Amino acid sequence: MSTDKRELSRSLKARHIMMMALGGAIGAGMFKGSSTSIGMAGPGVLLDYMIGGIILLFVMKGLAEMAVQNPGAKTFRDLLEPLLGRFAGYFSGWMYFLNWVLVMAAETAAAALFLQYWFHDVPLWVLSLLVSVVITLVNLLHVNVYGETEFWLAGLKIAVLILFILLGGTILFTGYEHHPAVGFQHLTENGGFFPHGIQGLASAMLVVMFSFGGSEMIGMTLGETENPEKVLPRVARGVIMRILVFYVLPILIIVSLVPWNGLSGTESPFVTVFKAVGIPYAADIMNFVMLTAVLSATNTGMYAASRMLYSQALSGQAPKFLAFLSERRVPTRALLVSISFLYVGVIIAFFTKGKTFDYLMVIPGYTVLIIWILLAFAHVRSRMTHTGQGFPLGSFVAFLALIVIFIGVAVTSPLYGTLISVAAMLFVGVSYLFSRKRTSL
């Protein structure tokens, strides 16, 4: 292999990375799952989203600073390993790989469900297979094709949110047909701004942090970004501000237009609002938006899983043959291994009859928190080992806050979910011991 074939193609631009991070953080959890967090905390959930955004801001700023200090890094695992040790790189790499292969298999099944809304007679497994083939073809092409695809998929979600903010904000103060101008009176009705008190805020915080998962995707693009030391800090700041705007403002409009306790846990709050104000074809519109959201998440997952597997192979923590790059400088073998999990998802969709999403989405919540904790701690260590730089108080506060949230997740989550996640972590940890023995022979 020639030297240039060992290097990933630096074809991703700032706009690609921005949309990849936004696409990862603003998904079906926003358009559908936000009803869960609203039900837990009422209008006060807005405070949770702002606090979560501040924590994320500290983590992403630390990640960007470490990327500048380590220009040779391919992914964030290459930032963690020099600071926290070889096990941290191995553990974070394999857990993040596992996180995304599970997410993309589950999201593929979810995409099939959204497609079946229009194609009632087509079996779920056929629709899952169709989605898998499309995602496969997109990712086998040059990374720039992936970047453009994700740019437009994420762009559509952002456009819908902007339209919702403008339309909803106008209706709040002018009314629409039979829906009067209510202003912000619903924020303090039905139990007040904090109807479930501190306990409600704490419970919703767990859901909120899971919703922000995927924003760390900017740490997966280090090896394929033009001028990462200049682009990453700017993108990190921009991503956080946009995530806060595109979460806080839509939810403010939702809980202002419709009483928070009038939202259904089974229906998208966006659909509820559209129906309440008399917007036609609300269910069809949001079904299409949620379809693009899960396709975007699947596309993002394929990128993240394949690049992490490639990075693991380069570091000797995965089979070396996975470090191969194609003529287009795409990690084809790592990509094909990752793609295989999509088709596993198709098989599972066939047997579980549409319940795949619930069965698979157990481990990722824990994994995202672990990655953020490691990134925050690594940034604290990096400042401590570089003289002349102040103590990163923001990263330290984020680290402590994430530890508290992690404990809260473990205490409040269903026992089977925690046990499955612990088993996965133990498996990765034990595999590291065998990996060390093999490499020492």
C-alpha cells in the first residue's frame, strides 16, 4: 500500500461536519421522543435542555481543544488514549462501535415502520432491506458523497424546525382559524412551570442527555476534515448554539400552544400541535420528517462505526486487514463489516415484527454518557499536563455533572437494560485482556 492510500481523504468541509453533528443530535428523539421529557417535567423541561446544552458545550470545547493539540488523530479515541491510557482507547473505541451498529440496525427497522405507513402491504423486512441497500451504496462511494447526503438529510430536518418555529411563533400571538392567540399562558397552567418539581426535572434530564447523543460525531471526522485544527473549534461552538436553538425554541412553542399534559406519549408532539391548530396532512408531513431523521441517523451510524473500526485496526486493537483503504480512500473492509450489522437488523425485523427498536436501544444511552465522561476527564488531564494553561473548570463541572447523571440513569433505568449494558462493558473489558496477551506473544 502506498503512503497516500494509508491516509483518509480530507474531503469533509465545515458545513458537512456541522450537519453531521446536528443530524446525530436532532433525530427521531426530538420529533417523537420529546413528548416523554415534556411528560416528565412539564414546561420546566426547557431548563433541562438548557443545562444539558451547557454541559455539552464544555465537552465539545474540550474535544476541539484536544484535537488542535493532536493533529494526527483520526477519531476521538486517538485523543483519549495518549491521555488516559491504552485501555481507555480500546474500551471507548469498541463501545462506540457497538453503540452505532446497534443504533443503525434499530433505526433501519424504524425507517421501515415509517415507510410502511404509506406502503401497508409491503413486509417490514423487505422495507428494512431496501433501506439497508441504499445506505450501503451511499457509504461505499467517496466520503464527499456521504457528506453531501448527510448535509441534505440533516438540512431537511433543520428546515422543518425553522418552519415550525416561525409558524408556531406566529400562531402564538396571532392565532389561526379556530385556534386563538394563547401567548405563554399554558406555561404556568396545569400545575405550573414545574408541575412535578425537582424529581420531574431530574428524571427528564436523563432523557434530554440521551437526546443530545450524536453531537460528539465531530470527534469522528478528525482524519477526513480539511484543516481540522481550524475547523473543529469553530464547528464545535456553532453546533452547540444551533442544538440549543433547535431544541429549546420548538419545545417552548409546543408547551405554549398545547397544554403539556395534553400531549400523547404515542404521538409526535409536532403532530399534536399541527392537528390542534388545524394544519392539514399533519401525520403525513411528520411521518416523512421522521423517516428522513432515522435515515440520517443510520447514515451517520454507518460512518461512525466504520471509521472507529478502521481507527481501532490502525492502532492494533482490531484485525489489521480492517485498516485497508480503497482507491477512493474509503475504509472499505471496516465499512463492510459495519454494514453487515444493517442486514442483521433486517433479519431481526423479520422475526420481531416491528419491535426491533425497543429491543436494541438499551446500550447506546450508557455508551454516550461514558464517552462524554471520558472526553471531559481527558480534557482536564490534558490541561494538567500542559503548563501555561488554566484549569478547565468547565470540563471539570461537566465531568461531575455527567457522573451524577450516569448514576441517575443506573438507578432509574429498568434492571434488564442496566444488566445488558454492564454485560457488554464487561465483555469489552475482558476482550482487552485477551488482546493484550495476544499482542505480547
